[in-house]
Amino acid sequence: MPISQSDIERKLDPPAPARGHRPLLRVGVLTDIHITPPETGDEWYVKALRRFDAERVDAVLVAGDLTTWSRRFEFEAAAAAWRKVFPEDRRSDGARVERVFIAGNHDVDGFFYPDGKFASKEEALRESFFYHRDEWWRELFGEPYEPAVIKVVKGYAFVLVNWWSRAPSVYATNPPRFPLAADVPPEENPAPAFLEKIEAQLPADKPFFFVQHEPLKGTVCQCDPDAALDATGAILARHPNCIAITGHMHYPLTDERSIWQREFTAVNASCARGFCFSFPGRENGHSVTDYHRDPPFEMDRFDIQAVRQGLTMDVFPDRVVFKRFDIVSDESLGEDWVVAPPRRDVAPRYSFASRAAASRPPRFPAGAAVSVREIDDGHRRTELGNALDPAPRRQVVVSFQTAPATADSDRALDFSVTAELRIQDMAQAVQEKRVYSPRFWGAEASDTGPVECAFAMENLPKKREIRFVVRPVNNWGKAGEPIASEWRKFE
């Protein structure tokens, strides 16, 4: 349960020393579960909770977006799934398990999103969580709803920040895109003021956890390792023992940029529902940045709905260990992240810069080859970018195998594919694309390919010699040695 300001210092006493190999604290971590019956059901969410029950977690953390459209029946379904596995907040062995839940943008602002299909403001007033936050949270989860609060689990502090509405800013477009957001009062980010208020009581000798839905600026899944922190991050930077856990981006846990260290540590918890996003610019990727791309991509997205991922966090006296797993297959998604507090005099283990420098170029297996075929029934995406245009297109499809990690090379998550034109003794690049392996988001053992990349026939020189050169690329943009197709002409 949330604690009052007067309880904070008393409850932050260090826990007893560890006994054997059992962690002092074990937490199941999910985000973006988006319970949306009947479309999604709760089977995968229940499966994740049952895994956590079997692992004997002390708490389950959900970093926002319990629902999709902020509707009452969605919150009821999320609460019912919890009770199905943890009746009266008890594990199957009878021990208590704490709920560490926060609200995300879909929980709070989902009522004005167009697909939510609220017919009117009156319906939203009755059926949207936005207008019943404290009432419903108390009724369904048994605790008050506050903009920011601390929970303490087995002596460890969790600073929880709920989504603050962005309705006024999105309504202020011309013309307004979200009519139901009209007349909604502005809300301020509660985190900086709350952190300033409780900062003196935060522990210095063990980790504490900061949880909000939106990633902190300049931390996880962002390309600039030197980006400036926002006001919240600037406060957390004074606490190297802080671990910030966020959601919202729906990036897969196989992307090593999902953990960041500089002044403190930040972790992206991926997504538990599906509807995965990726970095922009990949021919089969999924990024809002690529919506309305001109021209559209020449191939469909990877299977974004299959991505259902979670974490188990174990807290030991000297380290915090994150285990990444696939909810559906139970496969590990990579080596454990073993976190120790950053030191001012040593480059943090999970800094972007140090890991990029130490990374190894991927390598195709011996004998890997590139094949090319022409098709008349290809399809590119629509102008919006999240569906296929039904009109058939002539395309050239380039195929090759994946590049798994070896003892001295990294796994390739995506690939550079370049169409080259032969001009006597030189090769001139005509078009370059990047493409993900089909299951780059999943366990390496199941990412077996083949990888395909489509080019529009209309964009390739006719009756000239063309080849396709493929380079494997690791998580940090480091490319390995290429393989290439034979030279051929297209009519």
C-alpha cells in the first residue's frame, strides 16, 4: 500500500543480509499489457502472472497502460486477471505479493483517442478512467490513486509516477484532432516536485526504483548517448543507486539500448501485449516516424503482434539482475543484465558509448549466399504505413540467411542491402535499404530466417548489370563483412 510522508524514513531501513542464493527482493516486471477484451483477452497476461507466481516474486510491477481505451470494463478485466492468479494478493504458496501498478497514457488519455469510439463527452464522463481515477483505483486495486507516491516492498522504495494528461496540448491543434479533449484542464508533471520533496529520505546505500510510463529523455532506446536529461532525470542523476523502469515505447528487449547507464540506470520494460515498435527507416520496421512515408516501404512490417515480453528483477546486496523472457515461448531474450550502481570514476557497464565501442561486427556463416527473384504480385505499404496496398507491384526480392552471434562476433539484428550498378570497372550504389531479420525481437535460436528485402522494379536500372550487397549490422550500427549476389540484368 502507499505510505505517507511520515512513514518513508521508518520503512526504508536496510533489509537483512541475503541467505544463500535467494535474492532479497524479486519483482516481476511488465508494461503495456493493454487489456482490451474481447480483442486481446487476458491469456498471455495470466500466463506471465503464473510465471511470476512460480518464481515466487514478492511484487509485480506494471509500468503503465493496463488498458487501451481508458474504459471501465478494461480495468475490471485487468483486476480480474490479477485476482485469478493472486487472490487476495497472495501467491499460490500463501505469501503476499504486492501490486506495483501505475497508469499510462492509454489509461488516462485513452478516452479521447479516436479508436476508443466514445460517442460523446457524456459517455466519456461516465465510462472513462480519466474522470474516475481515485474512485476506480480504490475500488479495483484497493488503494488510493495519487499523481506520485512511494511504495515500499521488503524495505525497497518504489517511487511511482502516474501519467499526467496531455489532453490540452493535443487539443490545441488547428483544426482540433481530438474533440473530446476540449475543456480538459492542464496537468503538470508531478515527478520533479515530488522527488524534491522526498529526496532526503531516499536511500544511499541500496537501490531504489523510479517508475513512470514514459521513458526519461536521453535514456533508453535513444540514439544520442550524450543527450541532456529532463528535469526529472536531472534529480535522479544525483542518485547513482536509482534504477528507472519505464514502458510506452514498445521496443523489444533484444535491443540492447533497452538498458542505459550514465549518472543512474534506466531500463525499458518492452511490451506485454504485442504491437511492437522499432527504430525507424527499416523496410520491414514499425515506427510512427515512418507513417506517411513517401514513397512507402515495399514490404510488410515484421510480426508486431507476436512480441509479448517481460522481465524478472532480482535484487541482491551487491547487484540487481534483470532476466529477459518471451511470455509466449518462455525463451530467454539474451544475457542477463547485471546492474551495479554507476561510479563517477569508471565508465558504466551499460553506457551506450562503451558498449558500442566494445561491440563486434556481425559475421555471416561460412557459405552464406544471396539469392534474387522477380515477382509480379508484390505489395508495398499504404501511404499511412501500417497496412499493405492491395495493388500488385513488380518487385525484386533479395533473400539471405541470418547472422547469429559467435564467439567473436555479435548477432545481427538488421541488415544493410545495397543495389549496385556495374559501370565497367566500378560499382555504383543505386539504392540502399535496411531490413530487420524476421524475428529480431525474439530469442536468437528462433530467429532463423530467411531475411528478405524487397525493391521496386521501377526503381532499378533496366538492361544494366545489377547486384545486391548485404552487410550484417549489430545493435550499435557496426557492420560486418558483406556477401553479394551475382550480377544480373532486369528487363
